[in-house]
Amino acid sequence: MVRPNGGQLTALEGLRESVLVVMTSFPFVDDAGLALLRSVPLGVLRKNATQRHGVTRWMRSSTGGLTVQTVDLHPVLLTTDWENYASFVLYHEFLHVLGWRAHDARFRALEALWPDGAARTLGPSFTHAMRARRAAWMWTCPSCDFRFPRQRRGRGKFLCRRCRTVLLDVPVKDAQ
Ligand SMILES: [Zn+2]
Ligand SMILES: [Zn+2]
């Protein structure tokens, strides 16, 4: 876990407020649930995370039950570019906090209640953007010019998803 700085804490609390405004109108969230969501500590993930955009961390209490320790969001979500997606990710984590632990059909139905439909589909774009930030290599298709940002070289072992040509390793500083 990474300790959030002052600016990140302010951004996280702003997100919490805007997500709770929406959740207050949802009939499945009661006062106890809202109080829990108001009190859960918010933090940030490591900035080099790519696949994980948010996470709810649990700890075992002395009586053996699970209690929420923290909800962490990717720090890049706290920039204005990703504001709408950040709200949706926090909503997703808040559903976990309320007790829906698994991504089952019920969870997905609740998740789909989030009113910003466009934000619900931004996960793959965010993953792609985070990979591109860290990429040292651009696996490049010499046939159709499709590009895949990657940290490691492909060493001729990977085919283009579109046209099945062997991808070439191009250093990112030359690819831009
Ligand atoms: Zn989840
Ligand atoms: Zn290709």
C-alpha cells in the first residue's frame, strides 16, 4: 500500500462525495451502508500498476470476520483526464465494501446501475494507457503497422492480432 499525498487525498475525498451522492438514491444502500462507505480509508495503488485499477483490501478481525482495511485507486485515476472512470471504479469498489465480494451476476447487475454508461466501458482504455506509459518497447507489425506497447521485447515470438505477421521490437523512443 502506498500512502496518498495531500493532493491525492483531496481528490479521493472529492470522488467519495460524488459517488455517495449517486449511491444515496439507490434503494439497496441503507444508512448503515452509507456510514460504512463514509468511513472507509481511501488510498492509492502503486503508480506502475496496469491491470488493477482499484482494489478493496480486507483484514481479519480478532473475532475472525473480515473488515475493510482500505480502498485503493490507481493514482492516475485522480487526474482530470480519468475523472469519470475514477467515479465508476470507486463505485465498483464500494459495492465490494458493502459485502458483494464476488463479480457474480448480482454484482454485475448492481454495477450496471451506475448512470454514466460511457464510464463503465473505459477499463480496457485505461489498461492500454497505463501500459503505454511504462512501455520500453513497441511491438510493431511491419505489415499493418498495428502497435502494442510492452515492457519487454517480443523476440520474434508474437504474431500481430490483426494479420498474423511476426511483430518487430521497436524501442519506444524511436517509435514515437
Ligand atoms: Zn472488483
Ligand atoms: Zn499486422
